[in-house]
Amino acid sequence: MTDAPLLKVRDISKFYGARIGCRNVSFDLWPGEVLAIVGESGSGKTTLLNCLATRLMPTSGTIQYRMRDGQMRDLARMGEAERRFLMRTDWGFVHQNPADGLRMTVSAGANVGERLMAVGDRHYGNIRETAGDWLRRVEIGLDRIDDQPRAFSGGMRQRLQIARNLVTAPRLVFMDEPTGGLDVSVQARLLDLVRGLVHDLGLSAIVVTHDLAVARLLSHRMMVMKDGHVIEQGLTDRVLDDPREAYTQLLVSSILQV
Amino acid sequence: MNAVPSELATYNFAYLDEQTKRMIRRTILKAIAIPGYQVPFASREMPMPYGWGTGGVQVTAAILGPEDVLKVIDQGADDTTNAVSIRAFFQKVANVAVTTKTREATIIQTRHRIPEEKLTAGQTLVYQVPIPEPLRFLEPRETETRKMHALEEYGLMHVKLYEDIARNGHIATTYSYPVKVEGRYVMSPSPTPKFDNPKMHMSEALQLFGAGREKRIYALPPFTDVVSLDFEDHPFEVQKFERPCALCGAENVYLDEVVLDDRGGRMFVCSDTDHCEDRRDHGHCGTMLAYGKAAAE
């Protein structure tokens, strides 16, 4: 980790008319750090994530990102072409529903290779080799490289989506409920995989989840949101072991124990 | 307003009213100014169904003058239904001279082929285009494809070619093969066989593309750089035929397969009928033609 933050977020607010999406959110994200955003449904987690990933325009506030050349850039002032280029090279976005993030009608290999072709790779053999390599890393058999994602199970689709996002070696990955809708054993494998990848690649990630176990396993730091506000933030272990806010205490105590 | 004389009530010259023709001409000028860019236009209802060349007919109607000589081809042939009816249409509404000879024509409206004979300066080739958007089958959202064109995000086009190779071992797209125009816009050459793609490159003739249902016109001005997309290790190739044309013996032309009987008999003949006839008139002779002559004698 270096001492300069990768992402600087200051006073981000998003209003849907009179309704609050999220309000006055500020934080820094450092390289190699995983930040979890937790909270109940409707607390503004996904709104915040979409604002950060420039999928939504925040009503007010600034988001600055440190480009590969070390310059801090205001995302709102970037041209659309540059922003889209950033989104498909230096960033990744893992959707809750893999069908949103994948091209369901083209093969797994092409799904992984799309970003490579988008940045100008024009050698079929190399693209395929890289795609195969990534499928192996996310534990999808090489014999499935020419299958379409719709022939894949939910867990495989999610892993494919992750491979597709990581192929250009991004520095920042946004994940929106990456384990939502998966059964527990598949969730565990996926979490294991993501944790390994994040560690190996030195990724920074912002993970939105309502599952505190996911936050505990993946993240270094977490933010608890309620009604659009960040009510508590700190190191994951601190927040989960010693929650200060009444709502966080409620959240932690409502985890089911088996 | 040059109406056909001596008839009381008649069509406006070339069917469309003058305002519509001006609108289409403005669109064409814009399309020529930005090669490969799809310019929207207010496509009109034409007296034929969509898919029969309403876009091409509107472009032809807008550029046609009384002095022009029109040739219409459908799949390379001058004598198929679509070609015959469009030719008759313009004879009726514009009273222009028509021909089947490529070199005599000033305007050639085409569906699915580019004539084998090299087009020259002063000629205009008008294509009938069903789906102008090359990215359509991969990205169904029009808002998104427009943005992709605007920002030159063409990685998706190669995804299609990748899929081809992954499934078939080679680029199996044989028609409507995407091209890049002047290093900028990716364009669909309409459903012409990829055999014809190299003919678009640096063509002396003006090439106009009209899509009636999709309401788009695009163009390639003369001497435009047109490159077919490919991979470094799977370069672009045109179709090759094992045998020459059975009637005129031509090689390196695009051939149609004609089934002769129900016992597997078939022949391969030029798809460009004018080219084939011209060669036969000049004494060229293919295997089946020689056989036919011998049988007749």
C-alpha cells in the first residue's frame, strides 16, 4: 500500500427528487484495500456504489480517482470517452445478477476476451490463451470455453463475470452483492476465490453487501449505511466485534447462528 | 418538375415529391461528408413492402435525373423479380433509359452484389440495406450502438469474429462482413458476399447505402479506404471457388450454385448475369455451355 489514496470521495449526495438516495458520504480508499458497504435494503448502498462507478450522476459532491500516471482526476469532469475507457480497463463492475454483466449469447471465451479486443488486441490465439488462463483461475474447466454462459450454473456465471472484469488487470473493482442468490457452499467457494484474487493482484475493491459474513471475510474496512447516511465506519473487525451505533448492534445481533 | 408530357394526371418525376428529394439529397451529402456514418432520414412509405428495397429506391429516386441510365440488379441478376419490378417502376415514374449493361449505366441499384466489372468514375452504386447497424446483433440498444460509434468503441465487432472462429475454426461470416471506413467508422456493407468487400476499397464510383425501414443512409465517396476487419492470425479472405463458371468459364468471380435435378446434379454459374453474357458474347465458353451446344447440334 502506498500513502496516496486511490479514490477520494467527498460529500457525495444523490437525491431522487425529494427522496434521499445517499447523503454526504465521504471516504478515502487506498490501493489494495477492500471496503464493504453494508446496510439493509433501501439504505442507499447500491445508489452510492453506482455514483462511485459513474453509473449514476451524483447530485453533489466530488469523486477523485488516481489514474495510472499518478494524477488525481475528478470523475465528473472527465469526458465520456475517457470515463468509459477507464471503466473497461482500469475498473471492473461485478453485478449481482451475472446476466447484467455478461453477454449471454456469446461464448465464455469471448466474454473474457471482449475487454482485450476493446483495447485493441487483434490476435485470436493470444486472446484465447489469455481467456483460457483466466477461466482456469476462476475454476472453470477449459472444456467450457466455447459454451455460452446460459449453459452455466449461477456460481459459474458469477465466476465468469469476475474473470471478464479482471482480464485487463484493473486496479479497482466494484461489486454489487457478488454472492447474492447463490447457495451457501457456492458462496463460500466464490468468496474464497475473490479473496485469493484480491490478495494476489493487489486489487482495491468496494463491495456492497447485506451479508455481514461476506463483509467479514472480504473486507478490511466497512461502512454501515442507514437511510442514505453512513452511520458508522471503521475496520471490519472493530465494527463487527464492537459495534457502537444502536443500528449496527442490531444488525450484528441479527445474524443467524446455527 | 419534369412530369412526363402528354398525360393529364401523372407521377411527379421519380415518384417522390420535390421536398422529399431535397431532404434525401441533404442526407446523402452529409453521408458523403462523413464516410461510413449512418445518417438518419425521414424515410417515406414506398409502393412496395419493406425489405424489397425501399431505402435503395428512395436514394435512387433522389439522385436520378432524366439523362441517367439505370441498371437494377438483385443477387447479381438483371432478370429477377425485384430487379425487374424496380426497373419497371423507374421507367414508369421517371421515364429514364434502362440497361442491363454495367458499363453503360450511370446509376446501378443493387441488392446483395457489386458487379464484377470494375466501376468507373461517374457511376453511382446504390445499395438496398436491410440492417444498417453492424453491431445490432450483439448490442440491441440503439442508444448504446450510437454511443459506441461516437466513441469508436468497436471491440464488440471483434467479439463476433472471435465467436465465428471459436465455433467454426475460421471466420464464418460470409456476407454483411463488417468493414472499417477511413480508419474511423465500422460499417455494414449490406448483405453483399464478403467476396465483394475488396471492390469497395478505393472504388472510383460513388457508393450510397439506403435503409428504408431503419431510416438510415450512409455512403462511401470515391477513393475511400475500406478495410475488412480480421485477426492477425486469421486474416480476411474472400470465398474461393473450385471450378470456373459453367457457362462462360470465368474464374475469380462470384458463382451461384444451381441445382439441376434431384440426383445431385448441379452447376456453378456467374451470379453477375450481365458479366456472364458479355463474356459469352466474346466467345468465352464454359463446360456446360459447350455440352449444351453439342447436344443442340
